[in-house]
Amino acid sequence: MPSKSNPPRGNKKAKATGSKSNAPQLIATRPGQIPQWITVPVELQQLLLNIFKDTFSANFNSRYSELVQEVKQHLYNRDFDNAFGNEGLRQAYAMRWSPSRALAYANIFYNLSTLTNRLLSASRAGAGNLDHGPIHELQDASGKTASVVTHSIEEKTSRIVCIGAGAGAEIVALGGYLNHLDRLALPMQSNIPPDGRRSEWPSQRHIGIIAIDIADWDSVACKLHSGIITAPPISQYASANAKAANAPLIGPDTFALEFVKQDVLNMAIEQMPAIFADATLVTLMFTLNELYSTSMSATTNLLLSLTMLLSPGALLLVVDSPGSYSTVSIGQTSDSGDESKRKKYPMQWLLDHTLLESAATGRSKNASGDRQWEKLESRDSQWFRLSNELRYPIDLEDMRYQIHLYRRL
């Protein structure tokens, strides 16, 4: 499974930090209605950018531009092994492209009222019982079949599985989103710090992220996670009050991370239940199209396996490049290299066909005869535009994407 290979397009520059925003509010939607999305407060966006800036502060030097150009060239050649083949290149990618994506992803999470309401209403009972669920027959990409038992664990932690998330954008975005959930959960009379950081806020939510990627992003992911759960650097000359108020974005006991270096298309079927069975949310951010391009059959099998493993109410979020940037070619190329006989299918069509049709018509060993998914949200083209008030050491871009949200029935 390739890593994030298509940098965002655009030329918007992140500039200075600034104005205060109103406290976030839950949004209500009606069936069939496409609401106007609200924007994450600029103060919180700046905090997320600061995590990248502080984490990689020593790397913004003359060597940085050279590394970024090398990553770009490898990605252009679709040489993913070399694009992310060493720590320097991986860090350069995370410094350059993950920040704007993290802001866009945070804005997506911020506006998904279904996810927000689900996490806010999740049980906060302590670690509970382990109950055996149904036995499923799952088939991997090689055709091997095995019986696996899913489990239902009642615990304080809501598990979120992010496929292709090694470069850290999802991790930082979810850190900002958890900060947002805590603000929503606090009583209205609570004194919320204007910059969004919390020092004595009560712990309201517990989220555990499993980030899966084929490249060795463990160090990058862990550094960014550390930047979320530890207080940012502060001048030794800062006042005593400033030092006392300096706090992490999220408390270390509320936000856990596990990185799994794994090609998800070749994941052993025995390994899948432990990762996916109790997930509240599974994300495929700028990853699904690459999976389809690698192997349509294996990707289809992955989606159908998720159908069997995820519990009712679990969410699947897919974000990818819009329009013609996310198409999959199917069929044989002629000996002369002629692509004209290969049919191109939009990624969205393939996704809907798999989840809303194949998973409900018994066309796969992993499918049942009942409808398995409902589609809650779908936008073919959505912009996230950076505020001119933001500040970051290098230029960042606006981002355009398509988004599709499904709920397991």
C-alpha cells in the first residue's frame, strides 16, 4: 500500500496568527441537506501548525528544500519506496505537506456531527468485559480463508484506525478534534482558555489511534504524538504565570497512539480483528485511490472484510483527490502500451459499488444478503482554505478534496 503520494494542490500562503473565534457548536443536519460547514477556530488551527513547527524546528534549514525536491521527484515517478526510504525524506514530507492536510482533516472531523455525537455519547465506564462476537469467514488477497472471532470491548477508549496515516496529518488532526470534544463536553460556565490549551481541564474523552502505513513512519508519528501530549517549548525568560499556564493540547492519558508498519492489502487475516473489530472510526485519507491502483481486487476484499469486522454504528471515512485525480483504470494494456482499451472508473463509484451493492448482494464470500452500509455524507468537491492569519515557517496550500462517510448498519 503506497503512502500519501499526491501532495495537495494550490498556492495559498499561511501568514500571521490573529483573531478570536466563537466557541465551537454542534451542527444539525436534515436528510438530504448539505449544510454549510463551519471552520475550526483560527487559534486551534495555529496550535496544530505549532506542533509541526516545534516538532521539526531543527529541520527548517537549507537542506530542507533539497529533500523536498527529492521527495517530489520520487512521487512524480511513483517511486514510493525511495520517496519515503529514509528518515530525512519522511520528515521533509511531514513538514511540507502534512500541516495543511492536518488542518483540513481537523475541519472535516469538526463538521461530522455523526462522529461528534457518537464520541460524546460513548460510555465512560471503566475497562469492561470482553465478549466474543460472531465468527466470520474472511479471505485475504491470496485467497486464503480463515475463521476469526470478533470481540466487543466496553472501555473508556474509542479506537480510531487510520489507514495510510504515517505522515501524521490524521494524528495531529485528531488531537485537535479531541481538544474540540473536550470543549463541547465541558459545562457552559467553565472558563475555557482563549488559546484552546488546557491545563486543569477535566479529561472527557479517551481516543486510541492505530496508524497503519507501509513505510516506516514510526519515528515521525511518535514525535508528532509527543508534540500533542506534551507542553510546547517556552522561553526560560517567560513569566511564572506563563510557565504555569503552558500545557499540552491534550493530556497524555487521553490520547494514545500505536503505529503499525504494514501493507494493509497483505495483512494477515488473523491480525485484522485485533485492529478493526472494535473501531469507532476507520479513515482512508488520500489512500483509497492508491490502494485501488495497486490492486483493485485486494482493495475490494479489504473493504468487504471491514464490512464483516466493524460493529454496527462504526463509521468509515474516505477523503481523496476530487474528480479526475481519483480514477482507477481497469483492463489490460496492449503490448504497444496503449491505454485506450482500459476503462476508467471513478473511485467513488467503485467504493459505492463495493459497500452499497456488493456487500449487500452476496457477491463475495465476505458479504451477506442484507444491506450493510448507509451513506451519511458525500461531497464531490470541497475546499479547505487557509486563513491569512496563520503562521508557519514555509508556504502551505489550500486543499480540495472529495469526502464520503458511511455507517455500518
